[in-house]
Amino acid sequence: MFEQAQIQEFKEAFSCIDQNRDGIICKSDLRETYSQLGKVSVPEEELDAMLQEGKGPINFTVFLTLFGEKLNGTDPEEAILSAFRMFDPSGQGVVNKDEFKQLLLTQADKFSPAELLPLQVEQMFALTPMDLAGNIDYKSLCYIITHGDEKEE
């Protein structure tokens, strides 16, 4: 289902989430992970729903299986591109970083300013293909979302 490099990345992600290092992701692990990402008030029901997706204890094997199921459900590249094109009326293939950040704060599933802490936003944008003027190359970003990091190809 996954290449060896992808499995290693999933192991690293699992280790980041498994806060108490017991090999099982539990509610307190999820709560702490969210807290580190700046979201401090996650409803109990949301955490419970995440854990129920595993249909039992979430060890690394279950974690990998869940991600496999989720990744197979990733929107097609064209659907993601179409969404970005809505914010690119000139058709240049870029969206300004500051405008995109503002959209995250004001549109659809809004992020609160507390959830978009400056350091976290900069970390997110560090992984995003961008030119010197702060314009996100959304075509490359869509490729990365649907095919993996372009550097690995």
C-alpha cells in the first residue's frame, strides 16, 4: 500500500502523536497533540469520534491502515486545483500567502487566530511552494497533496 519512505514518515507522525510513548494513541495523546498545534478546546465528542475510527486501540498498524483509507479518499488533483482557481482570477497559478491566511481565518471552516499561531503558520508555509513575493504556487502544492513531496520523486 505504501512505499518504505512513506511508512517511515508515518512512523514519525505516529511518534509525534503518541505523546506518552506507549505505542497506542489515546484521547490524552490526541488532546496534547492538538494543544501543541494551538487548538486547546477540542470537544470530547470529536476526540471520541477519531478514536472510534480505529475500532479498537490505535497502534501503528491501525494508524497506517486508517491513513491508507483516508489517502485513498483524497480529492482528485483537478478538484483541488479548481478550488484554488477560485482565488486566482488572473489565472497565474498563484495565490498570495497573506490573502490565503486571511481566507483561512474568515471563510468556510474558519480557523481562529489562536489556531493560526504565527510560528505554526510559518511552519505550514515553509512546506508550501512559494516565490520570493510570497505567492503560493498552488499547482505544485496540489501535486504534493495528491502525489507526495516532489523532492521524493
